[in-house]
Amino acid sequence: MAERLGVLVVAYGSREAAIIDALSRSSEYDVAFYVADKQANPYNVDMAERSGGEHRVIGGLDVGGIFQFAKEHESDIDFGIVGPEAPIIAGVRDVVESGTRIKLICPTRQYAIEGSKAKQRALIARSAPEANPEFRVFSLPYQLDREVEGDGIHQYRTMGDAVADFRRWYGKLGGECAIKPDTATAGKGVVVSGDHFTSLSEAEGHFTGILEKCAAVVEQKLDGEESSLQCFSDGRVLMPLHHVRDYKRAFVGDTGQNTGGMGSYMDNNPCLPFLTDDGCQAAYGIARKFFEALKGPVDINPGVLGMPLYLAFIHTRDGPKILECNSRPGDPESINVLPPLKNDFAVFCESILLGDIQEPILRPQASVVMYKVPMTYGSSSAASVSDSRVDLGPAMLLQARYGDDRMRVYPGSMEIRQTGGIRETHMLSSRTVAVVGMGDTIEEARKISLDGISAVGGKLRFRNDVASPGHIAASVEHMKKLRG
């Protein structure tokens, strides 16, 4: 009989359902789940109940509430893992580890690098300057920590001074720029010339709107193709996973607002169809240099264990550049890599905590993730959905038919409700459910993912062009042209 292992999972969305699923497949341990969740996610509730653990909804994933939940179950929990960025940035690991014996797999507050894009740019400038676009950070007094300094970091006494310099910088970049809030925005909040503004006055409106709340980062707009690179660490070494392609825009054809990610694909090898081996290796090299700077001049830094780097790259004619840095698992990108992971994920997590991380090994499978979302997701419409019910039954039947090694269904922003004594699942406001298809090729994985996501019932929509042959071919041609 397998040994019991209690795991605390701090959850919000389909990413954590994928984490729980990966842990549940352990052959070494009988895992009991203690889930601190933002909502009554049906998969997480079921897995907690069936494993003999507990599921608790903690509004806003308040760090104090997570600590209290962990403290109540301290004797039952062996370690914890955190998915969402907000609790990591708020220092959930610092709080839980200082008040319990429970170790958490995530960076400490000091190393939650997605909390400040200005800090990211300054760190990249010191460690891998070739990966930075041209950038300038604009801040008003006290918007940035004093420790953030270096070329490109500028503080202004007044909004007028900042706006005057923004106009000069906008002109230097020829109006081709991206304007970003310094703080974390979960993949949203960034505006780009040509997509969100076409004139100086429009750009200035976005800029001042951001600067009224926090520092603003204004970067050169880059031409290229994007990939995401997730990396595990035990605080000693960095273990990169496969490159994944994410689809941020809300609607088919890469139109609409940026979202947390409408879908993604991974090939059956570490690279992607539009990347060369040299491009992949260059990105790995940048990630390792960045990690060494983040870790500091020590052999091991426990503050950076977990997934301290999840990097969004854009591959340009001048090589890979970093668009943004995160300090938690990607959503949806982690849903691509966890189902094909050959390692026993519970044992893998223990190796992280022991400072002797295993090398992650993936089956030679491609994977495609598609999200179904509310009709209003990623739009400016405030209209509510009259019928929020979601039927996962047909998709779960398809998963059983395909087999777990080819399809998995992960509920996200949805909850269980009791209606007239009947238990129903209802959508909330964000990404409702993810389906990952796996196959020998991207096209095979895409077909399986399409089958599964189409079978989810409810007033929902999805992007049917995720990983389409036409989109991939266009990316390949684009990179050929950039390389000359």
C-alpha cells in the first residue's frame, strides 16, 4: 500500500486542476489534497473529498486565510504548491513557512519577480542585456523601491515632467512601442501600438492612465514570434521544460483584448515548428543567465525554488528577447507540460524541496490546450449570462473514450451550486474550462482538443484556430523572412 502524502494546493483555475491531476497519478504515494481555492472548482472539490483531504474556498486567496487553513491541517500536510501569482507576490510562502512546519513550492516574496516589470528589466540588463528591448521606466516619487536602479529607470517629480519625456521617448521609438503597468496584470493590461493606439494622443492617454496608479514601462515594439519557457528549480540549478506557444488574444485571428491565454500548443520535442535549434538553445542560455543573477552569488538559494522563471520570449531577427517574466506556473502553458510528464510528480516535488531536483522528462507527445470561456470574456461588454450552467458530462465521456494519455478535461473559473437539491456546475467570469489533447503530432493533438472542447455544454465560446495548420505555417514563414 502506498504511503500517504498530504499536499496543500493553493488554486485558481484549470492550471491547479492540472497540478492536482499530476500529483494524483503518483505510484509512490497516496496523495491527500488540501485545496485552498478561489471558488468551489468541481474537480478540486471532488479530488479533495475522494482523497480524504479538504477543500476550502478562500475569498480572494487572502494570505491570512491560506495560512489559517494550512495551520489547521499542519499535522496532515507534508508540503504545499502554489499556482496563482497574487498569493506569491503577497508573500504566502513567507507567512506559511514562518508560522508552520509546512514548506511551500514557490518563490518567496523577495523573488516574486512578476510583481514589478521595472525590476525585471533592470535584472535582465545586468544578466542578459541582449534579451532586453529598448525600454524606459517612468515613475513618480515613491512608485518604485529605491533598490531598482540602472539605465532606463527614471523618476519624475511631476506627471507633467513624465509626460514630456514620454513624448520624446515615443518619438525616438517612432511610435512603435508597448506600454505596460509595472505591476502584475495576469497577462492583461498591456497596450501596443497598432493594436490599441495609433497616435501620440491615444498613447499618451494610456500612459497617463497607468502612471496615475503605478510606474509605467514603455518598450520598443518587437517583430517576431512568441514562445513561453517554464523552468523548475530547487534553488540550486534551473531545469527548463519545452517551449510552448500561447494565444493571448480573445478572438479568432489574434484579435480583441489580451487575456490570460485562450489556448496553447507544444510540439513532441523541446522546440517549436517556427524555431531553430539555435533559437531554442539561445533562449535556454538567457534563462540560465537570468536565473544566476536572480539566485545571487550562492550555491543554493531556497528563495527561488519552485518555478521561479516562466519567461515569455519573442524571437526576432536579432535573437530571442524577453517580453515578460513570471514566478509561477503558466496558465495555460503548464497544462501542456504536466500531463505528458513521465516523472512521478509527487516525487519530483520532493526532489525540489530536498535541493536535488530531478531532470523533468516528457513523453514525446505534442499537446494542444483550448479554453472555453464566457461570451463576454475578453470584451468590454458588461452583459451578464442568463444561464450560467456548464455541462462537463459529454467531455468527460470523451476523455474516457480517448484515454487519459490523450485527453484531459480541467475545470477552471466555475463552481458547484446546489439548485433545488440538485448539484450543478456554473461558469464564473473568467476562463471556464480547459481541454488538453495529446498526440504524436500537433495536428493529432489539436483534433483531440477540438473534440473535447466542443463537447463542453453551456453558453461559452472558444478559439478554434489555436494550433491551426494555417497559423503555424504563417509563424514558420514569418521567422524565415526575419532570418533573411
